Amino acid sequence: MKKSLLFTLAALLFGLVACSEKEEPVVVPSIVLEKVSSDVNSLNFNVTLENAQQAAYVVLEENLPLPSLAEILSDGVLLDTRKAEATIVVNDLTPETSYQVIAAASNGTQQVASNTLYMATTALPELTLDVTLGKVTHEEMTFQVQAQNAEKVAYLV
């Protein structure tokens, strides 16, 4: 009788343990940055997101300290977390300057940082201006102006 009682209790305990709720696996967000290109005043990079409800990035000059994950998420440029991948172009940067790019992602309970990208804008192209004089008299003067890498050319006579 004792054996059957112990057997019944053991079966009951086993049944309770087997029927308990399974713990869900921990889902950690991830965010990865990848360099694409840079030019005189812009940087271009790719962002890959997984399991993120919120994500943002910052672009800072290389010599500045990096913000915390919470600061990146609250003050950085927000990313659309519905897209797993995005290409980002940051404009209006200073030529010949080194920058660091870092991002953060959160799933509501956990925050993670991306890898840090180190990128630099390129130098301004050399400006050339060639002026060729043509006919010169007391009443008139002709000349030809050729400019390369100039947005605007003006002259004063």
C-alpha cells in the first residue's frame, strides 16, 4: 500500500512538472553597421536589424566621446524597425573630417550597441580657373573663362 501511494504521488509530481509552462527563449535584439561609401560632405552606410522595437544611430566627429545606449536611443536619429535592412546617407558634413557612427537597438527589455564605424569625408576637389585673354583694345576686351570643380563663377570688370 505504501508503495502504491508513493507511486501515485511520484506520478502526480511528474505530471505537474511536465505540464508546467515552458519558458520562452530570450530574444536579444541585434544591430550591425556596414560601410558603403563617403564623399566630400556625406557618409553612406548600411544598417541590419533583428528583433528590435526601437533603434537609432548617431554620427559624431571621431575625437568626441560616444554617448550611452540610452542617449543614442533617445537623442539619435530613429530607424524604421519594420525594415530589417536600410541604407543611410548622412549629408552636410565637413570635408576631410573623420567620423564615428554607432547605433543602438532595444526590444523593450534589452538594449544593445552596434559595432562602431570609423569613416572620413574626402577632400574638396582642387579648384582650377583658367582665364584666356582674347582681343584687347581701348574699347573692348574679350576673354574666356574655364572653371573646374566650381559651383559658381563670377567676375568684375
